[in-house]
Amino acid sequence: MRLRPYLRALQVQTQVTLRYRGNVFAFLSYVLIPPLAVFFLWRAVLGGERALGGYDLSTMVTYYIVTQYFVANTAFSAWTDIGEEIRDGRLTLWLLRPASHYGLYFARNIGGWIPYWIAGLLGAAAVAGILHRYFLLPQEPWRIPMAVGFWLLGVVLAFTWGYILNLLSFWTERSTGIVLMADAAAVFLAGGFVPLDILPLKEIWLLLPFRFAGWFPTQIYLGRVGFAELPRELGLLLGWLLTFLVLQKLIWRLGLRRYQGAGG
Amino acid sequence: MALRAVLRLISLRVKWELFFRLDALFGFVGGLVQVMAGVLLFEAIYGRTQAIAGWTRGEALALVGTLSILLELERALLRGLQRLPELVEEGLLEHFLTRPVPTPLLLAFHRVNLRALWRLPLGIGVLAYALSLLPGIPGWRFVPFTLSLVLSLAVYGLMVFCLVCLSFWLIRMQNFFWLVYDLAEFARYPAGVYRGAIRFLLTTVLPLVLLANFPVLLLTGRGGASLLLHQALVLAGFATLGMLLWRRGLRRYQGAGG
């Protein structure tokens, strides 16, 4: 497979995003504000050395800062243009190109997100600075790259999931509602609202793959997952990813058989 | 005249939305997930504690329901405001300026979203459940509650309006209006968790705490008419600021786009 068109798509999309740098920095609010707001709630609940589900105030504050960075920078809905292009017939232009549609959109997606990832680090650092009394660094340095590695695989998984949902536009009039519904569900299931292991019915939430895009990498960061557990979790993550990729290929082929390119 | 135009816009939008029923259904489920996330957060906490900063489980759930109602009303009625940056950037604001209706009103109501109204019962359901945990609330308290909710909606709408007016000075600001929605995070939690200067800030300059907390405080009998007066004063402040920004912005607008 020639990588050049994909790398070029990635590069171009990064440049497009960087044209509006103010817009990128405005996105910082998504990384910065929710952990700050939720801090006041947890200070009221966990102040005075109390703990909930093994989380004391410092662990909880760190959880929200790290998870919010991961979840806010993951495209659970892939790219809503995919569904809209199927609906109005613009997909035809993509079919003429000698490259994979999934691959091109994945490259564009990553390219578009890279500036946000970098800016998001500044936001996370700022909120960690503001709440420095409570923010924890991992005791073992390897936990940071390991958490990021798992999260990046989680990003691929989340993109593939969102891509599959967009492909449902081959069968429905409009898939925006489906994609946005799945987006809200995925943010919740990734642990973006509440740590999954303190929720009622946690066994269900922890069975699903979305935890790899937020909750699980943060557990690695916090030292709540041992090194010995990582190979098994990596196997599970890759298993889910493979399943999604096969499903994506299948739906794409079935959808193309139905596609007429007339739009409307 | 202006009211008739607004009602016509709403009716056209309703017809358009009904064309995509399946999509609306999924939008409803998306709203359900968001409301459930708020409920589950408090359920996880109240499973292990009796009160958060003096707020009981019922009061906290009433907060979740009230905020959901407020946000869905805003999403349903006022999301058209989000288009202002795009119209300024593309130089298309004349389409609105040339019509015989106050432009901010037309902007606010030209994209009424039926799907969000479908999600309104979610918040109402959570509020009803919360009230079942809070016995002895007299019916007349729903009058100040509703009045406070309407004031909150107007304050929130004006906050969004003030923010999108900045598009007259900034080239592209699609992500900027998310700022106000992100700030709404502060409205999700009981007022008691904020103290000192932060509490003052969140009830005056960035009046996010009054949005859902004040209606719930009035409903549960923990606040009086002074809360309504406070909301009215904040509303007047934001209305003045919004008018100022709009007028200054229009003077700057060239209609060239780009």
C-alpha cells in the first residue's frame, strides 16, 4: 500500500486546521473547564481525606484532568461529512481516487486533530498547574508513554466506530442523529463523565471497548493497573479493533452496492 | 408582526424535522444518555454519602432535571444564534438585516430544532422523580420556579448572543461558542460546592450558577423573591451588553466575507 497520498492528506488537513489558530485555542476550553468545574464538586464530596471507590481527592482530580484530555481529543463520531457525502452523492468524487476512503479520512482526521492534541496539552498543563496541590504525576515514568500508546490505539478504535456509524447513511436519510447519539454514549462509556469503576453496573461499562479511549489509559497513568495486566488488555483492544475493521469493510461493500450517487 | 414571523419559522422547521423521524429518535436517545450520565454521577456519590454541601439526593437530581430542561429549551429555540459567526464570515448577514423583523430575534429563532423538544420530557421525568424524593412541595412554588427558569433561559441566550457577537471582530470562531456550553459545566453542580470569590463570580459576571440552581432553590423553598430580583438584574446587564456589542459590531460589519 502506498502511504504517500495518506501522509499528504494528513499534512494538508493539519495546515487547514492551523489556518485558524484562534479556533484551535478556543477548543482549549473543552480540556480546561470541565475538570475545573468538577473539582469543586469532588472537593465538597472528598474533602477531609475521604475516598470513594479507592479515589481520594487528588486521584479524582488527576483522573478528570487526564481523562478529559484523552476523551476531548478523540473523534468518536469520526467525521460527519462522511455520512453527508453519502447522502448528497459527493461520495462519488472520493470513489474516483486511487486510495482507500477509510484510509484517506483516517489520515485527514489525524491531521486535523494534531494541532488540537498539542494545544490540548497546554490546556491540560494549565489546569494541572491551577490544581497543582491535587495533581499527581505517575511514580513510574513508563506509565506516561504506555497510557498514551493505549490511548492512540483507542483513537483508531473510536474513529473506526464513528466511521461505521457514518456509513449507515447508505440506508438512512440522515445519520447525524445516530452519530451524535453514539458520540454522547461513547464519551460516557469512555469514562468522560464519571470514573466507570465507581458507577453502578460497572461490569457492563468495563466490558465495552470505549474505555480504551479514556478510562483505561488514565488507570495506567494513575497506577491502578499493574504491568502484568497490560498484555491481556492489549490483546482485548486489538481484538476489538480487528472486529471493527472487518465490520467496516463489510458495511462499506454492502453500502456501495446500494449507493446510487444521485444525492438528494 | 415579529411574533408571527417567529411562529412561521417554528412551523416550517417542525415540518422539516419531521421528515427525518428516525434521526430524531436517535437524537432522543443521545439526550437520554446525557441526562443519565448526570443522574449516575449523583447516584454514585449519594450511594456513599448523605448530602453534598447541604444538598440532598432529591435536590441534586432536581438540579439535573432542571438543567436538562433549560439546555434543551435553549437547544430547541435559540440555536440559530450559532449561525452568526458563519454569516459574518461569509458576508451573508444582509439576508437577515433586510427583513422587517429585529435581526437578533430572527437569528435566534430561524433554526428551531424539534429534536431538542422531543428530549424535553427527559428532564421533566428526572425532575418528577426528584420531586417524589422531596415530599411536601406545594403546587404554587412551580410559579416562581417557572418564572426563574424563563429568566435563566433569557440570561443563557444573551450570554451566547454576547459571545457570538465577537465574530464581528474575529475571523473564525466556530469553537468559541463552545466556550459558553463548556462553562455550563459549572451549572451542573449544587451552588453550595462553590465558595467565596468563585461563588460571587459564578452568580454575577459569569452567572452560571443561577441558571439551574436558582429555580431549584425556589422550588424547594430554600430561596425567596431576592433570587428572582438577582436574575432580573443579571438579565438587564447582559441585555445592555448584548445591545452594545451588536450595535458596535454592525458598524464594523462590511458584508464582504472572507
